[in-house]
Amino acid sequence: MNLPYAPRELVGTDGKPCFGLYRGVTVGFGWDALAAPFLPGGFSRRLRHKRWHFVTLSTDELFCGLAIVDAGWVHSAFAYAFDRTRREVVASVSPIGLPGVSASVGTHACAPCRFRSGGGGIDIELHPHGQGGYQLRLQARNFRIDALYRGKSQRLLAVRQVEGGTVHATQKSTALRLSGVVHAGGRSYCLDGGIASFDYSNGMLGRTSDWHWVSAHSREVGINLQAGYFGASENALWLDGAIIPLGAARFDAQGTQPLTPWRVRTDDGLVDLQFTPEGMRRDVKQLLLASSRLRQQFGTFEGWVKAAPDAPVREVRRLTGLTEEYRARW
């Protein structure tokens, strides 16, 4: 199945969203053109509009995650570096900023993003770099990232209605070629030859959101699975340069304690993987009117995938990625 190309604009001339699953990149997250009932009115619109850009950087010895979030009435960010050899988070920041001041999340996945916390000494910048590339810089005292990632692999775009909100869209990449350096934990880590991937999301969400998410990518295979606020809308497999839509995902923890294996499957029979965590990071934010709880586990996936129900099994070995559990009242 070949997915249609992403539309340039996600809102039609009739004010209705262009719901669907697409390949390619769009720059037209133009929610201002939405018609009723998709566009919230007045102050509710600002509260419901959420945007974030999340990036992972991985090598054999390091895994990094970084996000810039504009939740409408509050801005936030986080970044961490996990040493895979030492099985230890060696650097981590999680600032909260002022709305309209601290963060700027681009209007689409190819636009610049920035978070700045003057008092906290944290500066994060994400800029387009060449055709399909990005430059990422972070400065936070003894934690620094200077990374460049690029690639021509197909981008995934999903546009759907969401429960409790109106419309949401997400743009995902699979593996991008990575280079650069990370300074963390008193040493330097070379990123050359590693893998990067990103998740850009933009929509009108409800007062509460929760999800489970899997993101794992190599040059041969990529997997994006979600269960929660967006249903199975963004579930996809990258294989042999093609994007293959997937069915609903099932996440089964193999134990009650953190850092126990998970089994990850899809109901169409195209994915059956076991995730073995190497490490974990929790991020809890509690504000007066809102809260968020994030748990990301990073490690490797083993098992198999298939391009179609009658296609041969493709083995997956030591595929690096993460599982995420998130719940927010925002």
C-alpha cells in the first residue's frame, strides 16, 4: 500500500481538516483556517493548542532525548543523556518557562524551535540545516549538545480528530544520519555514525491526555506505535524505504517493576517485539492547575516484523529505541 503524499495545507478551503495518513512533509499546520466545530473559540483555543518537537540521538554508547513544548499557557523543555555502558543518566535538565517568552516551537516540523531559561542558564536551539537536515544545540552548564542530523527517508504525517479535543497532527521521521558531540557527566561522547529521529506534534487537545508510545529506528527498519489519545492513527513501520500502516498496538509489561521487559504487538500481526530496557528517566511536573507524568525507558527491541500478513518474517535484532508512558492534565 502506497500512502498518498502529504497535502501542502492540512485545512481545506471548506475549513475541514484533511484527515488521513500520508508520506512526506507538510508546512501547512494552519489551524487558524479551521471552521466550526473544529476550531475552539476564545480563550479555550489558546488553552487547547499544544505543540512540541521531540528528538532522540543514539549511538552504541549514548542515548539522548530532548523536547521543547508549547502547551499554550505554559512552556517547558527537557533533555537528558544516558550512558549505555554505565547504565546511568549522566545529565538531565527539565525547565519550566513563561508562556510567550521562554519557548518558540515552529509552526511545522521544518521550522526553527528554541527554549531559553535565563535564570536557569539553559539554551536550546533547533534549526533546519540544508535539505531535510537539522542542527541541534543545547547549552546547560556542564551539559552540552552540538548535533547535526539529516536524511532522505520518508516522513510520516498523521492527521486525525482526538477525543476531548478537535484535531491533531503529527510528523515523524525514521532514522537520520547523525554527527556531532555531547558533553555530559564530565566527558565527551562522539555522535558520528549514530541515528537521530524526531516527532513534531501540533493540535487542539483536550484537558487531559495520556498515551503509550514506542519509537525505534535503524537504517533498515523503523517503528512508531502509539496507544492512547490518538488511537492507532500514527502506527507505522518503515521497511525497505516504504512506510507501512499498522493496526492497533498492544503493550504488555512482563513484570510489575520498572526496567522489566515489555512485549509489543499489533493486532494486524505485522509486529511482534520484546523490549528490554537499559535505563529509565522520569519527569514529573506539578503546577497549580496542571500536572504531567512522563516515564521513558530506553533499550533494545528484538523479534520480527512483516510488510504484509502473507509476507515473510523479517528478524529484528538489537534495534535501539524507547517506550514512553505519559499522562497530562494541561
